[in-house]
Amino acid sequence: MAALEIYQLDPTIRKNLALILVTLVAERPPGKVQIGPKAADRAHAISSTAAKHSPAVLMIRANYLLKSGRWEESDEINEVLKELRHHGTLHSGTWLVEAMHAAKVGDPARAARAAEKGLRLPNAHPDHRIRFNRLLEAFRKMRHE
């Protein structure tokens, strides 16, 4: 990261930094590659300098906060979700992280609304469709128990 201060990176590279790091972690066996909180925050800060309102950058941050458990440390997750609801309504990933957060905070109605919005998108990612349907099915079962 010190190199960034000496050599300014092209905005495309800065925007993709967070995506590259997330992909690196996801593509390796669990526990083989880890990113500490400071490194994750720095990568997000750098990516944000190139594309502050980019749904891709925001979804990566929301996923990181939710999966790392850091969403409970501050109000950042709510700020990120608000940005996504404003700038990423046509991305199924927006509604997936919205549903995940709602489920974590015990708000099944909000999670179901998010899943339904995601399913209504004509270009929703097939994996997201599967997860939305599973989520809705789980909520249906909960209501009937």
C-alpha cells in the first residue's frame, strides 16, 4: 500500500483492488488467505477513491462486513446498504446483502421484501435467484410453524 502513496494508480486499478482481494480470498481453500481488518479497510478506502458509489465496491464492502462480523461494530453497514439501495437497485447482489443483513438482525419481513425485489430483476444472477428462493422458502416454513 505504500507504493500507492508514491505511484498513483489508475482509477480502474483502484476500483478493482477490493474485488481482486476478495477474489483471492474466495478462490483459495478456507483459511489459506486472510485479510485483516486494517488491510480490508485500506483496500476499500482505495477502491472508494475511484468509484465511491459503485455497486460492485459497495457490495464487496457489505459482504465483507457481514461475513467478518464487523457489521456489529458500527453503523457502517447501514450506510453501505443505503448507498446500495440508491445506486445499485438493478443489481441482484444489492438485494442479497440487504436480505442477509435483515436476516442477521431478525427482520424476516425486510429480508423477504429484499429477496422478492431481487427475484423481480430480469438479469438477476442465477446463484442469487437460488439463494433468494431458499430464503423465501425458509420464511414461508417459519410462518407455518
